[in-house]
Amino acid sequence: MEKVQKTTQSVKPFGSPDEHGNQGYWVNFTDGSKGIFNTPRQDLFIEGQPAEFSIKEMRHSEKAGDYAILQRYKEPYELGKKSEKSSVFSKNSEKFMCLSYAKDIFISFNGKMPAPNEVTAYAEALYSETINGTDIEKTLTDAVKDGHQKAIDNDVLPF
């Protein structure tokens, strides 16, 4: 949807909130256009201030004339484009994936839930491989050697 920017002239609530808590608002703009905005908290349209939004659709009624159904503007998703939030989420997702995979490895080989220090030692090795491209076989061997003593002694909890 296209981003629209207009200066708000007035905002007036109408009706009662729906079952989701969304209140309806009539919004009039300084250019003479108008629209309806439904939201649980109205903080987008402030009288005398410009607002960025998008128009979901245009409607017409005998009483109100032409008006728009307004909604908050959302940046379109672009494949391959990472925001600051998505890169943090991606890093946490990789850590979670490694932790989950390490747990699954232990369960599939041992048939029972492993001790937390065993899982975190494997997960740390898997994450290191994911991030640094290290030799995963050597890293796993080092991490689990001597009953995972390295993880226990150093209290290694990478996540």
C-alpha cells in the first residue's frame, strides 16, 4: 500500500469499541479529505500534526460522501532486506536452532533427555560452526571430551 502524508485537522471518536477493543474515529484532513480509522489506541492522528498512513480502500455514502478507510503504514517486505530487528532475531534463532538440534542429537542417540551441560556444550559447538565455520567434528570432540568436564568446570552456558 502506498504511503500517504496529510495534516490532521480533527479527530472524533464515534460508536462503541468492538469486541477487540477497536474504537472508530472520523479523521478530517486540512486538504478537505476524510477517513475512518479503527484502533484500540489512537496515537497516529493528532490535530494540527502531519500523519503517515495508507488508504486501505475508498468508500462513498449518502451522508458522508467520499471517505477512506485508513490504516497504519507498514513498510513492504523486501526479500533479502534485513532490518536491525531481523538481524537480532536471526542471531537468536540460530542459537535456538543449535540448542534444539543438540538436544535432538542426544535424545536420538541415548533415548533420554540429556543433562543441560551436555546440551549446551554441543549447542555451543554447533553455533561456533555456524558463525565461525570451524571444524565441527574437532569442536564437538573437544566439547564433549572427558564427560563434558570443560563445560562443567568453566560453567559454559553460551545462551
